[in-house]
Amino acid sequence: MRRRFPKPSRPIPTDQGVATRRQRGAFVESWWAERWIAALEHLMDPGRLGRGRRYARAGQVLSLHEEEGVVVAQVQGSRRTPYRVTVSLSPLSDAAWKRAIDTLARRADVAAALLAGEMPSDIDEVFAKARTSLFPTATSHLRLDCTCPDWVTVCKHVAATCYLLGEQFDEDPFLLFRLRGRDQGAILEGLQQRMDRGRGAGEAGGGMAAAAVDATSAASAAPTSVPLGIDDFWATAVEVAGIDVPSERPDLSLLRRLGPFAALDEDLLQHLGPLYRAVAAEANAALEDAEWVAEDAGLDDSHASEAGTDASESEVGDSA
């Protein structure tokens, strides 16, 4: 006797769902949202994720909001009543957060980015040094629930919610911190307290306080005026240790948070986003060209050195 399985159900179409920014290609834009998607792909069944992605892009997620560290969504499935989905992360312990904030405060660049409301590019490395992780690395870090009759933990309704949550991370990187148990205010307050202690104790290189002192000293040592000239117009008054080049996909979260601009009919992201991307692409192309030039110069120097060595050896042979 053949075992009969129920036919796959189709979701009830709706035009009331949350619209995704993209219908093709990458689902998110920022590197931290991509890191979230990568974590999902590592921890969840790819088939379920694929169906959830299609659900999200079809607009089956009717609503998505945050309630005290839990993301709650309504997803339209095959039944008239939408399913209720909740997604959260296991919060880090107080001890883990203390280690993380202490480690963050020792990095002036990372602390400055957080104080500016941005996600530092090497936040993973900083949390790893604190022996913890901001992003989920195990299924036990995910707390997922859906009211649908599917017996699996990660149903397509949960997967669709997780994908849309990635878009929320694009706009608000601190949402990830809140899901881990600390909001932006608590993190910034902890950083400030840690840096104040470092300043009072006179720690060498102790976070932003020491960095500020170094920057002030460098500024005072620099010449107050530099005579202008054609030959050195593009030169710097003081030696520059290095220049941070934006990635090919620059961070646009600040533009999203600024929202609509009174003088424009559209928000800043639509006007300045393409410009940011173009500048980042040009900067990366220039850097790549410079690296090629440096490599060619290094090869030329090595060839010249080898030629000089051969010549000297030949002279020694002739004299012998």
C-alpha cells in the first residue's frame, strides 16, 4: 500500500505584505546583514530558506516589528488566519558583555564607529577576543517559533521573517545588539565609563582617550602654515600612516537613518547612495592600480639588483 503525502499547500496571495527592496540578487546590502544571512545559511536547512526567501519576496510577510528584544511578524500562509512568528537571539551574559565592552573600549576606531552609530567592520574580531560572538554561531543561539502546523522549527514562515530581519539590520545595526541583550544607550554608556576609567588611570593606549591625546600631540607638532606651491600642492603637511579606503559596497545605514530630507521629494539614500557607491568603486580601482604599480616597481628593483650582482660576478671572474 502506497503512503500518500498531502499535496504542497500554496499561500494565499496578498497585496498587503512588506515589500522587499530587491526582487533578485543579494537580499541585503550591508556587510553585517550579509553576515546574518550567512549565519542563517550555515545553521538552517537550505530548502526551507529558499522557500522562505520566495515567501518574503512575494510579500507574504504582512508585518514585522520589535517587542522588547523579540521580533514579531505576521505571515500569510495557506490558511485565512496569518501565522504569528517570533524570532529572537539568546542574550549574552553580563560577564560576556563586560568583556566585550572592555575590549571595544581598547579599540579607538571601533569605539568611535559605535559612538557614531555605525557597525565597525571588524566587530567579529573584537567579540572573538572577548571570547563571545555577536552573530549566532549555533542553533541554540536562535529562538524561533511559528503558529503554523509544520512540525519543524525552521518553517518557511520563520525563514521569510529572518530574511526580512536582515533588511532591518541594514537600516538599524544596533537591532542586532538589542537582540543580544544590550541597547545602543547601554553600550555607549558602558564604553564611556570604561574610557573615563582609562583616562583617570592614565592608561597608555587606553582606548579613545589615549587616541585623542596622540591626535592632539600630532596636531600641535604639525606646522601651522604650509606655503603653497604647484609641486607640493597635493602633498600632506605631516606624514600619513594610512588611508582607509571604503569597501566596494559602502555602509549606507546612516543615510537610511536620516530618512527624508525637507528640501527633496525623495530620501537621501536615493540621491546620495549611487554617489557613495561610485566613489567607493573609483577608490578601490585607484588602490588596485597603485598596488600594481608598486608590484611592478618592486620587480624592476629586484631585476636591477640581480643584474648588478651578475655584473659584479662577471668582473670578479674576469679579474681572476
